[in-house]
Amino acid sequence: MSSDLLDDLRGAARQALSRGGGHDVVDQLDLAGLLIDAAHGGLGMTEREMVVVGEELGRNPVASSFLPAVVLATTLLTEAGATDLLASATEKRHAVALAGLVEAASGAVAAAKSITGQYLLQGSVWALTTPVPVEELLIAAAIGETVGLLVVDIADVRVTPANELDPQRGLVCVELDRAPASLVADDATAAVRAGYRRALLAVAAEQLGVARACLEMSVDYARTRTQFGAPIGSFQAIKHRLAETLLDVELAAGVLEQAVSTRSIDDAELAFVVGTRAATSAAESAIHIHGGTGFTWEHSAHWYLRRARVNATLLGSAGAHREAIAASAGITSSKES
């Protein structure tokens, strides 16, 4: 897609998100098939379009099915070769368990065959769900020595909202107690890795959107808020803080662009880490620059900090991401040396 068309998509997403009213941008812009090939009834777009929408969702951190359904579910099904399920996936929307993505072989959920040949799932995982009720949960589970992709009916599991910090994120805890599941793919290792990489990019884009929005609101406030007869933006401490935030934002944007271009999971990991640092720092700075107003419930700054903080741990701990980046560069921890 050309830069002009990307700008059009950005503008359309921003306008749709600004309307509010609880309508999912995925439905407003008909994005359910964004990453599905045209041959299978989708829009056939790329990760460039994905990160544009992701960034706009960071600017306006509302509830959306974009990450769990449009990004994760369609990627997992496509890469697992289950293209026959894509059409129904765009209509049903799926919740997606995160544990199997973060560490596919962790055994957080184990699948075992019953005497009737049906798969039964046991374990407890975090999952991302959508604003509208979902019927099924996609989950990567250990099947012996391999990782399989399975689908389980939501009615057969216990779902507890885990939304105290960011109610709009759609994070839930799913408990499976011998929950019956249908097998999508018996060896989904490559599909899970592809889904994990794409999730890293999508969340990195959200974090970039959070950082940009916080920087812009901070600059606007620093221009108009006066103290001691001068705009607070003229004070050295505020100037330095805004300049540091700008550097973080530009670095995050550059690293994300590189990660989309190279299609490397290591670069996606780096984009996630750099974007998360930019988002958290920018949100914290926005709260401080706005002074007493920034700490109030009525101001939007705290929602950006909430989204940045939840996103930071959505796909694993910060330490795990840094270790993965170090390992890709051939750097081992002192424990291993």
C-alpha cells in the first residue's frame, strides 16, 4: 500500500476511534479480514497496515477486537493451515490464550486424549478477549513433545475478568478443567511463533501510539499553561523532559519500521521493548507535566499509563524480552557463563 493510502487508513481509523460510543473500530472500518488473503475472502493487507491501525488504537486506548481477533486469531489459523476456518473466524471472533504464544512449550496448558479420542485441556492461562461476547477460545497447548493449536468452547471453561488496571484491554483469566477441545493443528510451533511475532509488532505499534499521544498532549499543555508569567514549556526542566520523550518516540518509530521490513522475530522483540519504554516514559511524563490535573481521574493521562503498563507485560516479562534480545546478539547472562 502506498504512503498516501496508508495515510488515508490512518485518518479513517483516527476518525472512527474519535467517535466513541463503544463501537469497535474493527466493525466500523470492516477490518476483520485485514490480514486474511484475498483468496480466502479477506482484504489481503500487510503488516504495514496492521501497525497503522495499531498505532491509532494506542492513541485512543479503547476496547477493540483488533489484537485478539484480527491479528492473533487470523494469523494462527492461517499459519496453521486452517484456512477453512477463516471465514467463520471473522464472524465469531475468537479469544486467544496468551500463555502458549509467550512460551509455546511451557506446558501452562496440557492437552491429553481421552479414551474416546477427544482432547481435554487442563491448566490456567491469561487470554485476550473481544468487546463482544466470544464463542470460542484459541489456545496453544502442549501435546506430548509438540505444541498443538486447539479450539475450545467458551461455555466449557471458567473466565474471570482481569481488568483492574485497564478495563478496556480485554484481559481475562481462563481456567480449564478437562475442557473438551477440537484440534486445529497437531504441530503448530511455526504458527505460534508467527502469531507471537505479529503480536509483538501490533503491541509495539500501540505503544508507539500511546507515546505519540502523550507527547502531543504534553507539548500542547506546556505551550498554554503559564506559571510565574511564562508558559511552562519555556522552563528548562520541561524542555528537557519533552525533548527526551521526542527522542524515545522517534527511536521507537524507527525500530518498529525496521522490524516490519525485516520480518525478524528478534527485531519484533526489540521493537516491543523500545516501544514499551517510550510509552511508559511518555505517559509518566505527561502526568507530571500536567501537574495536579494530570493526577485526576477526569484527565486522560492515566488511561495512557494504564494501557502502557498492561501492554508491557501482555506478552511476557520485560526481563524475558531482554534476555531474548541478548541471546539473539550472542550475549549470555552471567548465570550461564
